[in-house]
Amino acid sequence: MKYILVLNSGSETLKCRVFERKKLDEKFNILVERIGLKKSFLTYYINNRRNQVNFSSGIKDHKQALKEVIKILPDEIYKNLEIIGHRIVHGGEDFVKPTLLNKQIISKLEVYNKFSPIHNPINIKCIKAAISHFPRLKHIAVFDTLYFKDLAEHIYLYSIPFKYYEYEGIRKYGFHGLSHEYMYQQACLKLNKRNLNVISCHLGSGASITAVVQGKVLDTTMGLTPLAGLTMSTRSGDLDPSIPLYLIKNLKMEVSEVDNELNFNSGLKGLYGTSDLREVLIAGGQRIPGFKVNKKYSKHKKELAKLVIKMYLYNIQRYVASYAGLLGKVDALIFSGGVGERNQYIRNEIINNVNFIIKPKVLIVKANEELVIAGKCKNY
């Protein structure tokens, strides 16, 4: 039996799944968390039993994280790996299909670090670590931007001088494509139909919404970078373009400071002081099964939480409503991601406050970007 190892690297995490190559049956699932921090830990499942390995002094980087993953891979899998699939967030216009990696391709990929400085450098570090350990295996890059490669020109262009697109590649690319693609695939299976009209909502720490018409992507909320669109855990989402300029000109902030504020200190964190939506919901009077906060909230904090929840929801509702108007008939409204999958209150507030012509089917899909990656790698 031959296997595909899929590596999905985040800023502080490394998700690893192993699939049998032919039928894509999942054989092993590993998650490393708190990379770069103290008290890192690794979890994996054998016979549906959860196992955890703790690292009190921490796992310093993704190279070390990969070494720890390799240590616990069963020998039968380790010896029969054929392909390693890598999730890359930004592929730009150069990479519109899964790509076999080599030094030249990796160098070309590094050009897109400027558009995705939070994600792409980590993805590439993980690639280099994997190639150094498995130099004889095929390493395939699969891109989050790939799903949006056929966006129409009038949708992906921005209303700025055309030269910035021609010479700098500044345009809408879209992200979370692997998740949105999986949501659409699952909708087709569950509804037993093809060429659906759907609105897919990936709601997690990062969040985005995509509209699909007759099986083809129409539009998506993220743009040149994963900063655009919805209010997120630490990202601002859509802004008046003059706001960063104001911060630079009037508050004398450095460009790097503004970039840091909008990516790491905005969204829920900037508005309320925590990036965890569950805490905001509890402060606002909602119950979260299995999640407790041992805090007492002042009247001011309670009212602020309610305001932040309204802002968070409105930004989702306005995009869902806009896309519903463009689609006309919506076959399915799909939710995925940590918030989308687990929070019924958020789902209900979105569904009940958008005036659909005909209420769509509401589907909840457990995210599985790794399976999509494996599927795109299996024939290499």
C-alpha cells in the first residue's frame, strides 16, 4: 500500500494527514499546536483513541514540528510514502494548478510572500524542511488561490490605475479555496445534484464567503491578500482605503506598524480585546456548550460585546445577502470552519436575517482541506 502525506502549515500549527493513495482513505491524523511557543503539544489518533505528546519547553519551528511528526508515523506508512502534498496560501497568477516542487519553483513562490506575509513564508519553510527529510519523494504544491483562477476580469480587477495590475499583479485572488471547494463538493454529494448555486461560508479565525453559480465561482470576499472581507479574529476585513493612509500621515505610524495593527490587532481582538469569538459571545449573554469563562463582566463590557457581535454578524449578513441577490436561487448555504461548524447561534442569526427568495438548504461541512490536497496529488 502506498501513501500520500499532506502538510498544512499555519502560523502556530502543523496539520498532517496520511491518505492511502488509490482510494484516499485516511490512515493517520496528526496535529501540532503552539509552534514557536512554550507548552507545545502534538495530538494524534490510533483506533479512534486520542493520544497527546507534550513539549513543555516548546517546539521552536516547523522543521522541529515535522521531525516530531515523523517520529510517530507508523513504520509501514513511513516506508511507503510516495507523495507529500503541501498547502500554499498564495499562488498568484503563475500557479493555477498543482505544481511539482523544485528549487526554481520554490524561488518563484517566494515572490508571493509580499502578498501573504503571514502565511506563505511559513508554508515555504515547511516545504524546505520536508524536502530535506524526504529528498526522493515527489513534493506537490496545492494553492488556496487555485479555486478562484477563473474569476471574471471585471470582478478581480480593482478600480485603480491599470498599470498596477499589469506590472505588479495587484488584483483579487481569493483565499480559503481548498475549504470552499470541499464545501461545494460535499453540497453536490448531499443534494445529489451538479451545477449548484451555493454560498459557502468559511468561518474560523480567518473567514471568507464565496458565491458559486452553476458550479463556477462568481465572487469571494478576500482579495489581493487574506486581509480583505469579513471581520475576523485579529484581521480587520474591509476598510476605507484612507484609514491606513491616515494612520501613516496623521499618527506618524510606520508602514510595518499599520500592517501589524490590521493583521494582528484588529477584528475581534481590536474591538473587544480577545480574538476568541466564544469569549465575546459569553460576555454578550450567549451560552457556548463545553466552554466556560471564569470572569465577571461589567455592564460596559457586556454592552460592548453585544455591539461587537452585531458588527461581526452584519459583515457576514451583508455579503450573504449580496451574493444571494446576485445568484437569485440559492440551492445551499454552507458553513465550515471552527465557528461555522460549531456555533448554531451564529448560523441562525445569518440565516434568519437575510431575506432569501426561497430559503436554501443549510449544510454544515466539517473542513477537510487535506483530503482535497491529496485528491489533487494522487495522479502525480
